[in-house]
Amino acid sequence: MNETPQTLLEAIKFFGEGDNAFVFFSQLRWPDGVVKCPRCYSPKVIAIPTRKTWECKCCVTQKQFSIKTGTIFEDSLIKLEKWLAGVWLIVNAKNGVSSYEIHRALGVTQKTAWFMLQRIRLAMQTGTFLKFAGQVEVDETFIGGKARFMHKERNEERGKGQTGGAGKSVVLGFLERSSKDRHSQVRTIHVPNQRRTNLHPKVQENVEPGSEVFTDALKSYNELNPEFQHQFIDHAERYVDGQIHTNGMENFWSLLKRSIKGTYVSVEPFHLFRYLDEQVFRFNKRGLNDGERFLKVMEGVSGKRLTYKALTGKIGERPGQIKKSWRGIPRLKPETVDKVLGQMALPDSQLIETNEPGSIAP
């Protein structure tokens, strides 16, 4: 689009003037100029200019729809210009943006800002059926607070004498090394643990057979040969041996943990995959400028819907299954988390990569 802003200042000025935000999003949703019903996709609609809505002639129920219907903005009373400013802020902030910062910047409540950010992260989810090929680094990391900073009660929950990854979430990452055509690309998956039965299937789902796979010396990666050209580096001896290393993936982990520790501070395991989506998107789109990254996310807002009940895991839950954390955000029991993630996961849509919108990460 010719009038897409390129800086935050331009975006605030442009979307804040008149109907610019409405016209911009209209052209983005219906680039051919033909408005179609988001429910039945029929072009037989009647415009209602006074309300900036349309009425579908084909739908029997729910005939009327707005420009927000069928997008992450649906049923939101927040003005479109505030939504677009919020999208710009989180997409182009290298270390993320907290809900309190959005609350202060846009003049909404902190709870509303948190809900807005989670909906925007849904638009940042990307997936593909293509597997990584060539040289691929595979590594895992632990996400969770350090024991010495935890409250006494949290430490007791983890168990006495537990160190390292005990009580933390495990994230498996894949990095396809850069080529002449594009930068290196990353995918991440939230997995239950580091066991071979969990890691091997994920490698097979995400990496093309015959590719060079580089890992650390974790025994769970043993027996990847002969399906893959597997080589590993023992970090107790060295970190690099020619092209055998996982430094690219370690670089991504440092960026991810910087955003979690420095900006978000505390992330519930139930919502972890959303924060992974956010960082993966920014990493994979680092070659674009701010305006181009903003457009990429805006292209992915349609066809996605996230309600507050679904976000907090309250759909289909029995009384007593949801506990309140001390921060006021719902904390689910582990068995409930596994159940909800199992319902959400699709075999091929667990992949998080670059261009194709619409997948759901585990």
C-alpha cells in the first residue's frame, strides 16, 4: 500500500486523522475493493454508511457485520486507531512491550492492554508445511525463574534440592542456517520434557530427511542417524568445532530470555507459546523495516478470533480447576494445561516459522 507509515510518529499521525485507519484496514481486507461477508464470503452486501457497517443478503442470521468482524479485533470497543498503534508498538519492539506500557501509551486499562497484546500475538503466529533443510541447529532451553529469586512457597512446590530445569518449561528450537536467499529462520515448540520420545518426533516433523543436524551432547538426540546427518558438540569440551555448533540457536535463546526477564518478568506456562510466537516472528522478519513488519502482522489478523474465556482457559472447565496466582492471572493445574494444549494442537500446525498465517503453536 502506498500510504503505509514507515515510523511510529508517522503511524500515530496518519491513523489518528479522520477515517484513515478505517480506510487503511478496508483496503487491506478487501484489496480489490469488493466488500465480502466474513461469514459466508458473499459479495452481496449493503453498506450502512452512518454506522460504518454492512448487511449481508445471503446470511439468515447475524446479517450485519463491521470491518472488525472475523478478525482479532472482533467485539472490541477499542477504536481501530488504538489497535493499529498497539500492533505497531509490539511488532517493532525488539524486547517486547509490557501491558503496563500499552496501558499508559494508549490510555486503556492494564487488563485491556494485556488482552490486546495476546490477540496481537495470535496474529503473529505463523506456520508452514515445509520442513527445514540444509544445515539445521536443534537445541532446547528452560524457561522459568531461578530458585534463589523464588518465593519460599514456590520453592517448596518444586521440591527440596531441585536445581537446574526442575519445575521449568522446556522449549525446543530449530534454526535453519542462512543461505544466499534469506536470513536464518527459527521455529520453537513448547514440549513436556527432554526425553527422546518427545524430541525425536519433533525433529522428524520439522527437518527434512538427509539434512545436516547439529545439536549438543544431550543423549536424547542419539540415534538421529542415519535418517539425518547428525553431528554434536560437547559443551564440556568446546563450543565450536568448525561448522559443528548451536551458537545460532543460543543467540535466539538470549533474545527470548531478555524479553521475558526484562520486559514480561513472569510468564505462565499456559501462555508461553504466545510469547514464543512473538519473538519468533520478530527474529524471522528482522530483515524488514518497521512498516513492512507492521503490514505482515496486519495481513494475518483476519480469520482469527480469541475470546477472553478461551485466553484464560475458562471454557469447558469445572469449578475448582482454575486457581488464581498471586499476580491475579489464572494459573491452571498441570493436567488442565495438558488437556487444553492437546485440544488446541494440530499435527502440522504446531510449526512456527515465517510467512503463512493461521497455525496454532503448542
